[in-house]
Amino acid sequence: MSKMEFAVGCVRECLPRQGRVFTVRRYLVEGRFARIVAVDGIGLCWRELVGQVNCKDDLVKFVEVSGFTSVDDWWNRVVQFRGSKPKWLYKVCVYRNGKR
């Protein structure tokens, strides 16, 4: 089982509060064994690939469940971490009693 970390506070706080969060990562994970992840302080979560992020507009419909207050704030943080390198959007849901 993989581990997943949330270094950005607003994202880390969104996951338990809303039961899910959209997060941008540097890696592409595919395959059936990559779906359940362990998140420190949360427990088991379900990670699902949404798709590649190429520009700020790709994040607009997900910002309400990102932990960020605006797509501009989110995009600025993504660019700070990733620059022009590939970016991947994931939906992460708290896994409770075998359900996501």
C-alpha cells in the first residue's frame, strides 16, 4: 500500500472536513494496486486519477473541494511546486467501512 502526504495545510484540512479533496501531484499512478493509500492522521483513503493538468482552467470545476479559496491561489501553489513539469489531478476520498 502506498502512502500519500499532504504538505499544504489547507489541502490537508479539507480531506477530513469534506471527506474528499482534489490534489495536484507530480506523478502519474495507474493500475489497480495504486487506489488505496494511507494518509497520516486520516487513515485509509481512495485515490482516483482525474487527469493531467495543463493550465489553471483545468482546475476551475474542482476548486471548491481543493482546500484553496480560489483557483488563482491553487494554481500559484501548483506552479510553485511543479513549474512547467507535468501535473496530475487526483481525487482523494476518506475510506470508511469499505466505502469511499
